[in-house]
Amino acid sequence: MIKNKNQYINREISWLLFNERVLQESADTNVPLIERMRFLGIFSNNLDEFFKVRYATVKRIVEAGKNGKSVLGGEKAKDLLEEITKIVIYQQTKSLGILKKVEEELEAQNIFIIKETELNDSQKEFAKNYFLQKVGPQLMTIILSDVNKFPTLKDTAAYLAVRILLKEEKGKKLKRFALIEIPKGIDRFVVLPKEGDKDYIILLDDLIRYCLGSIFTMFDYESISAHMIKITRDAELDIDNDLSKSFIEKISSSVEHRKVSDPVRFVYDKSIRADTLSYLKEKMEVEDTDSVIPGGRYHNRRDYMGFPSLGRQDLLYDKIKPLPVKGLNTEGSIIESIAKKDYLLYTPYHTFSYIIKFLREAALDPNVRSIKITVYRLANDSQVAACLINAVKNGKQVTVQIELQARFDEQANIEYAEQLQSEGVKLIFGVPGLKVHSKICLVEREEENGLKRYGFVSTGNFNESTAKIYTDFTLFTAHDAILKELNKVFDFFETTYKINKYKHLIVSPHYTKSTFIKFIEKEIQNANEGKEAFIKIKMNSFTSYKMIDKLYEASNAGVKIQLIIRGICCLIPGVKGMSENIEAISVVDKFLEHSRVFIFGNDGDSKVYISSADWMTRNLDNRVEVGCPIYDEDIKKEILDTFDICWNDNVKARIFSDKQDNAYKEGGEEASRSQFVSYNYYLNKLNLQ
């Protein structure tokens, strides 16, 4: 097998390639216009998270005086930072060009985003009143010349850096500088009164610019200007070892510390006056490094995810009506239905309400004794949490394993933990040194023949909001052997020194890597014996070099491998002598592809698993993950069918290759857009009932 520096794609570069695919959606004229604006917001939000986490990690390696080649796929950390900066500046420039084009197309649809200098008289009056009533009371303004210490800028908050040139005094023109924090509690896009058939929008930043005079009335100024700046901080949690603190207190303290952690990126409006930029960099002690990045007039374009609809359904994706699961009765007892056979839920094509119905029924059923569930990310107003509290009030034993270190959801999970705990829910705060990322639920019910278990295993979070836009599988089952092993997982949360054995489930950190390697080796053996051998995998990210090497080995043995990886993919497919039997695609479309599926040919008797785990080092070695076998033949066929539907996408699929160019997959007699085809697949299933 070929062994050279091109054996892997660097994970940071691959992540940026994924975000470029998001950017492609914003440029695609076949995507509805307002959705394109929202994809620009997703692109920007992704980039913020990238700098908080991935860029910050590489920067830490550099500051520690290490080259990081062993963990960065052979690249030196310092060189990688430079490469990242070049790519980001290129992508940012490209995104600004796309934004300009989208704005032009919005104008053709009579939707105008105007600046403060373009307001007419009636709009000026509206802007003044809006500022007086809504914006002014929430505005935080600091005159920098009057404070001894430069204020700590909030992570990814947007600020207007204001330059005030005072009128000449004693032959000198004096300057003052100020900072205005853009309020987060007000919509970034202010919809102005409609005029005829024309809609007008002004960004909150520009509305504030228009009202600068009313903010700084105390100064006799000659000119005043405001340019946007933003700081991104290292999001890594540094958890202290104070034994006197509870785990909640430690995480809370770490989240608070994140607000003042080291900056990893300073972005500024490239049209800012040189003296203003120089003043800011001096006061903030920011040096001219790779992390100082010139940008456009507007930052925090993640807010574009909330671009107003304006009642223009013609410029949005058609909303789909979530479908029922064939055969799963929503009128009667869902537990009784599951007792008879397994069912597969595939959101957002199916309605997430089945999970709520299951939990609500368990909360009320007098025969249910206990409910155990893992929580990673809950919705803001979670019905799942409400069901669990309801269960406690009905005398059930409710155990919730809640992951307080879920990235960027730490504060929300702390609040949920405190709420659940106050209601009498038994909380488990994870396993020392491991994150709990598994998506599992177990219900124990007293029946005539003794204790009977019911439950579900999922690839996604139990979150009503994300279930509308994330594709995820959830298996409802009463399979006794599977559920006994689920109970072992919950036992492990409380008795971490005891390592259980599993015959059915694939559980990280002890067995996921070794089990999948065993399955790959079986396919290699089959290929060597001249039997059909194939592997089909769908994941979010693929970064484990050990697993990549194993697939390279399988490829060289003749195993046919198909990979659908939405995000990061460090494997390079299609290289002669290394990966010529591997093909890999990424699908980025209306919904976020989030399900994890693993299919192995197994000499004609396919092994099919769903899992919470990607093939990343963290999922394999540093998290508690659960993979579940699919034994029901109808469900197995369903998963194979949906995989093939996704694989055959020739509209929204991009090809992974050593070119790293995000080329669209082509071919096929007619266009096949997998997310639309998947919905029709399930619609047809219902029609055939």
C-alpha cells in the first residue's frame, strides 16, 4: 500500500471543505432565495465554531512550542494556521460576493436591504421611533477614552467601533473612540413599513449608525463613523480539580471562564480608519498575526439564519408534512404496538411526536416502574423534559444521564439538570474522562409474566427542534436481549469500574473500534475467498487514522466500499494502490444529514447497525456511544433502501477526491435528489398499506 504524506486529508482543511459545501448551497440558484441567505448564516455560524474549537486547538499546539505533526495528519501546526487563514480569507471573500448577488436577486423580487444613508423621510421617522423604544434601552455604549481598562469583549458578540472627530479646539482636532455592543435580544433584521409591493429591511447595525448623533449628543463633533469588529475566543473548557465543588459548579465555572478565554480571531471591517484600527489593536494588545482577519461591513452573519420570511413562501423551501410510521398506531398504546414488533422512525420524514408519545405514555402508565434516558442536547422548551418530570410526579423512578459538557449547550444543560433535580429526577453526570454521547432510553414495565422492557436507540438527540431539520434514525424495540444490554450501559454510568460484555450492542469506549475492525476483517476474508464483499457507511465525520488504514487495507483486498460522509473526511478515496475500491460522497441539502449507519455484506447476510458514533477518535475512545443491530428484516431493507437513495443522489451529492474541489456527482438518466426521494419513498410505503 502507498504510504506518503498524501495518505490523509488534514481534518481542519477537510472541515473547511465541508463549510465550502454549505457555501455552495448559498450560491445555488436552484435553492430558494431566502434559504440561500440563511445558508450564508449557517456558513458564518460554522466558521465561528471552527475558530472557537479547531483553530483554537491548533493555536494551543503552536503556543506550547510543539509542531503537532503526529495529531495533525503530518502538517506542522504553524504551517497549518497559515493555510487555514488563507482558505478562510478566500471563503470569506467568496461569501461576500455571493451575498451581493443574493441581495441583487432579492431586489428583483422587490425586497430591499438598505443602509442608513438610503432611508426616506417616513423610514427615518420609523427608525428614530424604533431606536427610541426598542434599541436605545438595551444599548451598551462605552467611551473608551474615559475608562482606565479596555473592556473585555464578549465572545463572538458584534461591536461598532466608533470614531468621533471633535471640532477644532485651540488649533487641534481631538479624537475620541467608543464601543457599542450590538444587542442580541433584538432581531438583527429590522423590517421597515412596506411601501406598495416593496419590502424594505435595514440591519440593526445600520439603524444604530443612523442614530449615532442621538447617542453622542454630549460631544460637539465634526464627524462620526462606526465600523464593526468581533472577537472569537477559545471555547475549550478548562475544568478545575477542586474536590469541594460539585460537577455542576465546575462546569458552570468553566463556562464562565470561556467568556474571558484567549482570543483566537479578531475580525474587523476592512474599510475602518487606520487610526481607529491601530488604537483598538494597541488597547486590546492584539498583534498582527494570522488571527487578525479583515472582513466586510457586517460581521456575525450567523444572524442571517434568521433572515425574515416576509410572507414570501415562494422564496422558501416547501414545508413537508411529517409522515406517520407505517403500522405504528398513534391512537392506541404505542407500547403495545412495540411489544409486537420493532419500528423505525426516520426524522424529519417521520414525525418526532412518536418519541414524545412513548415517554408520555410511560409517564402515565400505572404499570411502568422506571424510565432511564440519556440527554445530550434538549430543545429550548423541551417536551422530553416535561414528560420526565411528569413521570416523577406519577411515582416513576426516573434516571437521566445528562451530559453537562455538550459543546456550546453546557449552560442549557446545567439549567435543565437543576430543574430536573429539583423535581426529583435522579441525575447522573457522566463518566470521569468520558463524554456520554449515546442516545438511548429504557422503560421497565410490570406485566403478568414479570418485568418487561421497552426502549429506543437513536442516532440523534432527543430534541423536537432539530428533529425538524436533522435526518436521524430511531429504533423502537422490545427485543429483550438488546434492552438487557441497554440496562448494562446505564449500570456502567453508575459503576464505571465494571466493564460489561455485550453480544448485541456495540458500545464505546471499550468495543466500538474493535468490533468494527472485526467486521472489516470479515469482509477482507470474504474478498480473499472470492465472495462478494462490501461495506456501506453513512456518518457525519471520519477522522480516525486507524479506521482509515483498515478501510485502505480492505480496499486493497478488493472490498467495495461506499462512504456517505456529510462533514470531515480524512480518508482519500480512489487512489490507485491505496483506496481504488473506495468511493465517498457528501450530501448537503435542505436537511442536515445526521444519521449514522453501518452495513457489512457478511457473505449475503448483511449486518446493519445504527449508532450515535462517528469514526472519530473521540467517539471511539473518549465517549460512551451505543450502536444497535437491526434484526427486523423489513427495517433492515428500509435502511439499505434509504442508504442507496442517498448514494444515488446526483443533485446535492459532492464527490470526495484527492482534488478536494467539492465537485458535484453527475450521471444517471434523471435527476435524483435524495432528500426528496426519501420522503416520497415513505409516502409510497403509506399508500401501499
